[in-house]
Amino acid sequence: MKNNLSKTNVIMLASLMGLGMMFSCNTKTMKKVEPAINSANMDTTVNPGDDFFRYANGNWMKNNPIPAEYSIFGSFEALKEENNKQLRGIMEDALADKNAKVGSLTQKIADFYATGMDSAAIEKTGIKAIQTELDKIDGIKTTADLIKLVGYLHTSGINSLFNFGSGQDDKNSEKVIAQLYQGGLGLPDRDYYTSNDKRSQEIRKEYVNHVGNTFALAGATKDQAEKNATVVMAIETQLAQASSTRLELRDPIKNYNKTDLAGLKKVAAQFDWDAYFATVGLKATNEINIGQPKFFAEMAKMTTTVPIDNWKLYLKWHVLHGASPYLSSAFVKEQFGFYSMMLSGIKEMKPRWKRVLNTTSYSLGEAVGQIYVEKYFPATSKKRMLELVNNLKDALKSRIEKLTWMGEATKKEAMAKLATMNIKVGYPDKWIDYSTLNITKDSYYQNIMASSRFDFARDLNKIGKPVDRLDWGMTPQTVNAYYSPNMNEIVFPAAILQPPFFFPDGDDAVNYGAIGVVIGHEMTHGFDDQGRLYDKVGNLRNWWTKDDSTNFAKQTQVLVQEFNAFKMLDSLHVNGELTLGENIADIGGLTVAYVALQKASEGKDANTKIDGFTADQRFFLAYAQVWRGNTRDKELMRRLKEDVHSPKEARVNGQVYNIPAFYKAFNIKTTDKRYKPDSERPVIW
Ligand SMILES: [Zn+2]
């Protein structure tokens, strides 16, 4: 339901796909303190030179089969489950606080959560919850009405036709401008509409069924519902055909097409932009970036060629689609059946409290975040983390100095970029002010709409103004991290600063191997195939000599081929180009964190063992266990198509055999299955 366009230029450590899927686990078994490296989680019958992923994680994977509510389950998901319990405590404390003043954060959290948990009221209201939106759509008579309604839906966080929001100007990062981005599809990627492989055909068929079923639940006859679904599918297919591929979307230069209102009217002539911007309330229209001009040209044309009655069905579908998770159980189940079961292979819906918890924690992100960090984030973690980040910065600096493939002029720019890279740890210094957001005891859906409108207005208000450097693109309670190329900053929310990512009392080896690599990964994003196109102030500007660009492409091509060859599920392969940025960040993160560990360990005996492993072994084992986990086949197929991150297994087995120190740490022999001669190991950062 949220327009998160302003966050599109944020590069995450791990995909947030499927974040909505939670499970409950046994508190007692999860609570016991484990050693940072627990050999019981490993499978020592596997030769580390053949399959390090399974050597390090084999028993954990056997002992942690994917819960029915999940499509993927590993370190991230297990930690999210732990966080869920803490967040549930926050919700319940808010509910129990009888002295909470109207308008206070406690009142807002309590009422939001309570209306979501009131399943009786939600069942009773049924589809009436979205009657206002449906009636408005029924009232559309002309193209002008259609455009106004799309604007209205956008202000309410309901996706349709395209995306609109704020974002830093790629060539003047000090300033926030209006951004238009392709969108309007119900399936997660344009390729599902255009590919002819068996799985895509099957997904299309099931999608049309799902759209039809949803119309039937909303009151259409079976016959009419089927016809409606065909209409929706035809419109979306046309939009998909004009949409850029994921690979094209990774190219910042292709997606930077700044113009003014007159320029936009030329690109997408048939769409009444004056009416649209007036509806959403945008005043500063002198600078607009059209992410994908081809898409907007086609979309605009379609508003005059597709019959109005067809558009009405399309918009109704998107209102139903956006609202389904918050409507009566028939809608919730229907949507779960397609998006979770069919697309991801999930077996069971998670309990209501987890779904409502997620929505509350997302909608009132920094309100919940404030309480979360106060209760659960120790100040000492922030201090240790900042030390680690600074050591990683030093290590990357020394790597850049020593690079043989890069010339002095480019090195100077790279080091200036690294030196100015900003660091955010834990939580924002300035919280979002929720005082104008009205949350009541009346209706779950209305609370969600109020929160979406609040977010939209906040986002809109940024356009035409200088960027607010105190803004965060993730909430503190998110188990993830990111790099922002426009801000040139790395951000680590409080929730990821816990085992098995960060061990507050752990030795250097495990901390550098886990969170150290995460830090190095995010830093390297500033220098991956996309990040390297931005300079130290976050502007899209070429600071590379021609030779160095060529050398960079040569080195990264080795990585592309390596991952292209990585086989999953017998016949599917990782897409080396789509995942290149993430793979560069992983190899960079490993390399730099290892250098930093060597510096931190100066004067210490490298052969001292903890839990039976040397420091170097613990470093690589800690890295591998960050990516431990099992994935359902359907989810894996989906991610191979949609995710810019490589699968967990590839993030380990595709990387450690590139690192010279790994060979020494585990005594890897030339006869081992994954042994790679020196000449085949890429050296990037
Ligand atoms: Zn990343």
C-alpha cells in the first residue's frame, strides 16, 4: 500500500522480498546463548574445499527446516522472529497503557494494532471498507476523471498506472526533485507478462484466475469476473511490454532523464499532467525526472486508446489488490493463495498478530522504532560498531592504494569518496514527527489509509527543497543495511546489530567475518558497477579515466561469468549481470574485512583457537553463517528472476573461493572440487 519510490535509490544488503512471512518458534530453545561459532551447526563430513556453504551450515540447515509460514528461512528470518517478540511486547505495552494521551505515539500504536487485531469488526465491515474508492471509480466518465482518480489513489498509497514521488536529483544530489517511475503491474516483474517459459505461462494463468476470484469476492458474477480479469491482464501486459527490464533499471544513466513540465508533456503528451499534479498537490514542477520515457509515452497513449470502462476495471482491481491484506478473511486468503503459495511456495498463513504487527511497525515505522531502540539497543553496540566501521574504512583505503589495475588520478577520487562517506548506526538523530497523523479506534483500513496519506504528504513536501541529510531509508527495527549512492552513506539499523551478525561480546574474528563483511559490503556499493558512477557528493558524474573504466569492466566480467555459471535447481542459473553489483559488494566486503581483521589482530597469535577454530577459520565461518538458510524451490525461481542479490548458497560458494586467505585457512587443495587457480580469481577492490 505504500509508495516507496523515494527509497528506490537505496541498495540493500538483502532482499526484503517475503519479509511479510513470519513463524513462531520455541522461546526456550532460541533463548539459550550459543557460542559465536557452534560446530554443531556445521557438517564436518563435507570437505570445505568442495562445498563450504554446507560444511559451515549443513547441520543448521538440517535442523531448521523451513517453517510452513516461510518461503526462505535463515539468519535474517530467525532474527526477525526474535525481533517480532520484542515488537509484540511494545504493542502490548501500548495497549495496556491506560494513561496514554490522545495523539501520543503510544495511543497511535495501540489503536493501530488494536483495529488490526479486531477481526470481528473487519469481517463485519467486509468490502464496505473500500466502498469510497470503488464508488469514486464508478463515477469516472472521461479521461480527465480517470487522471484525477489516479492522482487520488496515489495520494492514498494505492499503486496504479505508474509511480510518483520524491528523490534526490542524480546530478545535483543537494536537491530533491519530482520522480516518475514505471509501475502499475500486479505481478512482481514485467518479465512474467512477456516470458514464454513454462513457469511464467503457469503464473500468468493463475494470476488471471486470482484477479477473477477477487472480482467475484467483490460481488461480480462468475462470468463477469472472468471477463474483468482478461481486461486487467490485457492492460497490464501492454504496460509491461513498455516497461524496462530489471537489468535496464540497474543503469543509472539510462534512468536519468530530467526535464521540466513542458518536456514531460512532450514525452507523454496524451496525459493531462496539469490535472494530475494539481490533484496530488505538487507545486514545484520545473524539475522532473522521467525514469523510463518509453514507458511513460506508452502509458499516456493508453489513457486515450483503452476504453474508459476497461480502465475502471483496472483501477478497481488495484484498489482490491492493495486493500486485500486488510479486508475480511476471504480476500486475505485469496491473495495469500496466489502471491504466497503460488509464487513463493509458502504453505501456511502466519497468525494475525504477526501480520498486524508487521503493518503497524511499517506504517508507524519511526514511532515504533523510538521505543524499540530505547528498550533494546545498547549504547555500547553503537560505539563498537563505529570503531569497526572506521577500521573497515582504513582497510579499504589501504586496498585502494595498493590496487595494481587502477591509476593514480582515479585512486585520488576514489579515496576522496571513501573519506566523505557518511555513517549512520542504530537510529536517526531526528525522528519523524507524527503529530499530524490521526490514528483512531474506528477502522483498520482507515488507519492504513491515514498513514499512507501521511507518508505521501511528507514525501511530496520534500520536492523542490534541499535534501534532509538526517533522513533514514529504513526503520531501526529492520534486519538489514543499505548504501545510498546519492547520500554517499552507509546505514546500519539497530536490529541488525545482534548475533549472528554482530556479537557484542564476541572476538574480533567473528565480528569482522559477520558484521565486518556487512560493513565492507555496503562500503563497496559505493564502488560497484552502479555506485562507481556517482562521485563523493552523490552526483552522477564520471570520475574515472578511460583506462581504469576498461580495467574495472575486465575484472568485473570475470565475476559475471562466474555467477552466470552458478547452477541452481539443476537447470537454472544465477544471472551474473543482474546480481553484479551485489556480488562486487560481497567480494569487496570479504576482502576489506579480512584486511581490517589482520590490522586489528596485530601482535596476537594467529593460531590461538576459540571453540576449536583459528581466527582466520572463524572469520570465514562467521561469514558463511550470515547466509545460512533453506529456500523453497518456487521462491528460488522467483528470486533468480527478480532479486539483484545472489541466492544464499552462491553468496558463500560463489565468493570464498575467490579469496586467497580462505585457501590457507582451510588448507584447500588443488584437487578439491571448487579450487580455483589464482588466475581465475577476480581482484576488484
Ligand atoms: Zn548489497
